[in-house]
Amino acid sequence: MIYTCPMHPEIEQDRPGHCPKCGMTLEPKTIGVGDEEERKEIRSLSRKFWIALVLTIPVLFIAMGHAIPGLHAEALIPKQISKWIEFSLATPVVLWAGDFFFTRAWQSMVNRSLNMFTLIAVGVGAAYFYSAVAVIAPGIFPQSFRSSGEVGLYFEAAAVITTLVLFGQLIVLNSRSRRPQGIKLLRTLFP
């Protein structure tokens, strides 16, 4: 069984994996083969997406609650507590659900072929790690970084971007898994 990258057909290997150039999942050259592996990947990604979504919604609500008219988010949850809640909810989203972004980004850097995953990992990683340091060690930031005495956090950006990219990858995998049925239907139209 030979697996290849849909974007870089010159990349071929004898086992499933990811393209060293673009990070995309390698596909079997033979249609209909590798379905079980594909279903496992879809189930895994689907589970990660739904868990990430459930954890991201409260992070987004806590971080952006001030933008909802008539709602005073800080009155409901004090900032000293809400930042730790954001940190604890965003951590599994970024480090567990989005772990493959970082793996593929590292692979792209090693192979000197930067791609979408590199950009995502840099952006999400910067937002998450800056915010984590701001929660754990806020004293290292100068006064100019503070607003109302607190360092700004970007956990919601990291969590939302991770969840949206997971959703996009899930759509790609689902559409790719339906491709063999579409080809079979097209073959029935041949004269």
C-alpha cells in the first residue's frame, strides 16, 4: 500500500502519516483502501472538536462577557478567579485538542517547508503562552502592559482559533472519506 500527499504527489511512503511539506494527511493511492484508519482519525478528531467546543464556549463568555450589553461579567466572576478558570479551560483545548498543530508545525520547520500548521501553531502558541505567563507570573510584565491593574489575556483567541481549525480539519476529513462513494456514483454514469 502506497500513501501519497494530495498536494505533493511526489511524496510517497508505505504507511499512513502526514506530508513533510504541507502537513496534510497522506492518502492511499488506491481508492477505498485505508477506510478503517480514516474512520479512526475522524472519530478522534470529532471527539477533540466537541470537547474543545464545550471548553471554549465558557472561555469566550468569560473573556468577552463585558461586550454583552447589560451583563457585568466581572460582577459574576472576579478577575482573580476568572483568569484561572480561563487558563484551566483553555489548556486542554490548546495542548490536547490542538496538539497535532504543534507536531505538524515542528515537522514543517524541520523540513524547511512552512505551511498552514506552522502559522496556526505560532499564533495559537504565542497567545496561549503569553496568557499563561500573565496568569502564573504577572509581576514580570511592566505597568504599560496592564489595564485596570491586570495584564490582558488571550486565552479566548487561542481556544477559538484551535476549535475553528479543528472544525475545518473535521470537514476536510469527512469530505475526503466520502470521495470513494462519489467516484462510484460517477462511474455509474459512464456509457
